[in-house]
Amino acid sequence: MTEATQASTSTPEQPAIAPLVLHSKKQEWGRALLLWRREEKRAYQFEDGSMRVFAERFCSMLQPALHPDPVLRARLQEQALAAGHVGVAAGGSKGRANRGPMPTVADQVSVFGTLFEGGFAGTAWRNACRASGTKKVLKRHVDPAVERAQLELSEVKLRAHLDSGNPRAIVDTIMSIVGSTSLATKTQLTAIDALEVDTALGVAFVEFLHDIGGAARGPLDRLRIELARLGLKKVPWTVLTAAKALLHPETHLFVRPTAVREQAKLLMPGFKMSTVPTPAAYARCLEMAVGVRNELRAAGLAPRDLLDVAEFMRVTLAKSQRDELLGAMAERSRPKTAAPVH
């Protein structure tokens, strides 16, 4: 059913980004990444460390895995490169020289552990970004904003503003909640706050925040169209994704472009993030964040939601932590010495 062949270091036709797959009858092999397709054959790198080549007629047994996992995708790609199953260009560097060793999520976890004793449940993390242990709440503490979003951005509350002919109240509420945090700058908020809000924009915000479909375009595209109609064509990632992440912190991601781009260099090096929010780019960002969350859980950490994941990416990949990250990489790469035999 399979044809095991010697790996080639040439660069055959490369597939577009495809989902990870599972062999329906050999699930013990784990998930697999498509490496190449040529001469009616496909090559896959599996979690168990093996590359396997299948004739096209047997590929129906390879079914898409249920959940995306960019962390595993990057790991499988590195395995294929290290074993010589694909050339450097096939590995995602587009013909450039090998980038050399890159940090992994495990290295980020190591840095995180030195910064925040007790992890996501510890006092240091809560005081840094979730909620202060004192009565003084700072803008970096997102928990109060999450609580407000649940109450003030519910669909019922927002629809009530529309029904009363006051769509302006929808934008005012969003700006007030996001503005109470450090997730967006005053300049970014002012750009939206200055718009002449009408019913169409109010409806677009409600449908975006609550993922309401029913039209040819998705809610993000419809909101961007309404904002552009009123003069705001370059809507920032931060304001829109902050509002949605505060309302749905377990399922939606706050996108801070700098941090997401840094994380993508490690996990999705071919991903070019757009300067404005698009559904396709947001889906890739969310996929990556879910993969990081899975890796954190596997490491014994328990991020409460994707707000924790977004902040984890920011703090561990910040320039100020570069030396710590390099140290974690060096420690991981250091040969393990066997215990002496007596």
C-alpha cells in the first residue's frame, strides 16, 4: 500500500499549504505533513519520525486531521529538512540560505518560566496583565475589560442601541472598553471614534462581534467596507481584534501585529501578514495561536484563554528577552551527558 523510497534532496513540485493528515488505518504513525507530490506519488513526514511515500491511488486513506497545528507543522518540516527528505527551498526558505537555528515554543516556555513563577496561574502573571491583587487596576489588566465586554457588548444590549436609534452608543461602548486597556493606542481609537456613525456601521459592528453571517461577504469584510465608506480605509488590527477578543477570549485572538509576525517567523515562515485585517490572514493568526496554546498545554501550562496566549507571544519574543531566548536555545542544544556507570 505504501512505497518506501530513498528520500531525494531535489526540490520536486511543492504543494500549496495543505492540512495535516492522518492515515485512517495507521493512526499510530501520528499526523503527517505533505512534503511533495510528483510522478503520481506523494511524500509525507509523519510524527513518528518516518517519511513515507504513497501512490496517488492510496492517498484516499490520508484524511485531514481535525485540528490545525502550526507548531507540529513546523516541527515536521524541520524533521524533513534535517533528514534530507527535502531541500532547503522546499522547507520554506524560498531558496535562501538556511536561517540557522531558530527558537522553538519550548524555548519560549523556558523564558516564560524565568519571568513568571507559577505560570499563568501565578501571582506574577495576574499582576502583570490580568488583574491586580490590589484595588488599583492598571490599563494592562484585561480582566476588568473582559467583564465589561460580557455585560455591555452582548448582542441584546447592542441591538437595543440600534432599536432606540442610537448606533453611536455601540461605537462609544467599544471604544470605552478597549480604551480602558493597553491593547490599542489612543491614536488608533480616535480614528474610529471620529467617524460619523450611522445605522449601517452599527449593524456591521454587531454582526462582526457576534459572528453573524447570512450575507455574501463575511462579517469582517462587511465591517471594513462600512468603515471605508465613512473614510477609514486602513483600520488597525488592534482595535477590531481587541474588542472581539475581550468579548470572546476563549475563541478569538487579539492580534498585536509585531508579536504575531515574530511568532510567525518561527512557526509559519512563509506567512506574510497583511497590514489591515482580512479573514484569510486572521484565520492563519488564529490557527497559529491555537497551535501555541496546544503546545503550552502539552508543557503542563494552562493558559486561561487566547488573551494569555497573545501576551505569552509578546513577552517571550520581545527584544528585551532576546538574551534569555538565546540562552534557552543553547541549553536545549547542549549535548546530554550520560550518567557515569560505577
